[in-house]
Amino acid sequence: DLVRIEKAGLGYGGRSRGHAVLRDISLTIGIDERVGLIGETGSGKSTLARSLLGLTTVFSGSVRVDGTDLASLRGRTLRAFRRSGVVQYVYQDPLRSLDPDVEVSASIAEGLLIRAELSTDEVRQAVDDAIRLVGLDPSLRKRFPGELSGGQRQRIVLARALVLSPQLLILDEPVSALDASSRVQILDLLRLVADERRMSQLFISHDLGSVAGVTDRLIVLYRGEIVEQ
């Protein structure tokens, strides 16, 4: 399994005085598996997703991603895990998750530049390849987010995540802000990318119908607990 969470209590704050939002959570996500995470507002969906990025406190149990126990990471090792790009998070609103004053090419390149593993030319090529991967023309690289349509912005946000070749892509209501035509295109694109790269995907939604047709398995959260799979 790529992700294995076992009897975990997850939340925020220090281990002695923090607050657990999720209790006794156990789940797995296999390699190349697409899982839907369903729950009403406040059920703990975002907390569970953030735990896979090492952004929450593990009060009990364990959270492992690609064999790494996230509860054991501190400081430099935690930063190294985040910079590795093993897990990437795509937020619900692409306009709010892109800096309006930064060209889309710079937004896509940011994670690669933080890694500092590639030359300038290699970064540029990787950015253009990512833009093509999501079905856009690299000529858009100098545009600003406000100059793009909603569907184009969502594709740019996906390109920013995919350029780091993640093993797990977390998608928070990825098509809720799009019209029907754009929704179908983005969901088809996500399936294509998952198949080509053997990438696992976690879809977060409050609406069962929006993810039931695009996932292999559904997990239902209610008041901090998994009540159905």
C-alpha cells in the first residue's frame, strides 16, 4: 500500500494539550488506486488529507506514506518529505490557490526550484511538458491567472502538482467550481494521468454523486470517524 493509517488519532496542537479531530482512523490507499473521501462539513475530511502531508499532529496510531512514518518526522526530515513531492494537494478554488501577480509558469516551477535539482533549461522544459500534459498550449506560460478561464486555471493547478511527479494526488472538490463541460474534461484528464503514471488519487467531497463514478472505493467520514467503506 502507498498509504497506511492504523488506529490513528489526528488533530492539531501539541501532543499533550492538542485537540484530536479524528479518532481511531484506519485506512489504506493502494498504488494506482482512486479513493473517494465523503463527509459533511466538519466531519474531518481536510484534517485527514492534511495528515498525509505531515501537517497535523498524530496523537495515537501511525500514518505511513510510501513506508515513511510521518509521526516520526521533525524539522529537516519533515521538510525533506514535503519537498519530495510524494504527495501533492490540489485545492478547490484554483483562482485562490494561484498568486494573481505571478505568471503561471513561475507558479508551476516553484516546487522544482525549491528542490534545486534541475538547471534553468530543465525546469523550463518540465514546466512546458506539464502544461502539455494537462491539455494546454505552453504559449500560456506567460499569462496571469486572471487572464485564464476557470477550466484553464484548474488545469494549471493540476500542472503545478503533476510537475513534481507525485505518487499520491489529493483533490479537494476538484471540479465543484467548473461548468459541466469542464468537469467532464478535468475528470477524464485525471483518470488518464492516473493510468499513465500509476498514480494514486484521493478525492475529497461532501457530495457522494460527484465522486462515486470516478473512484474505485469510497470512504465515509462522520463526526471524526469512518462509518462506512
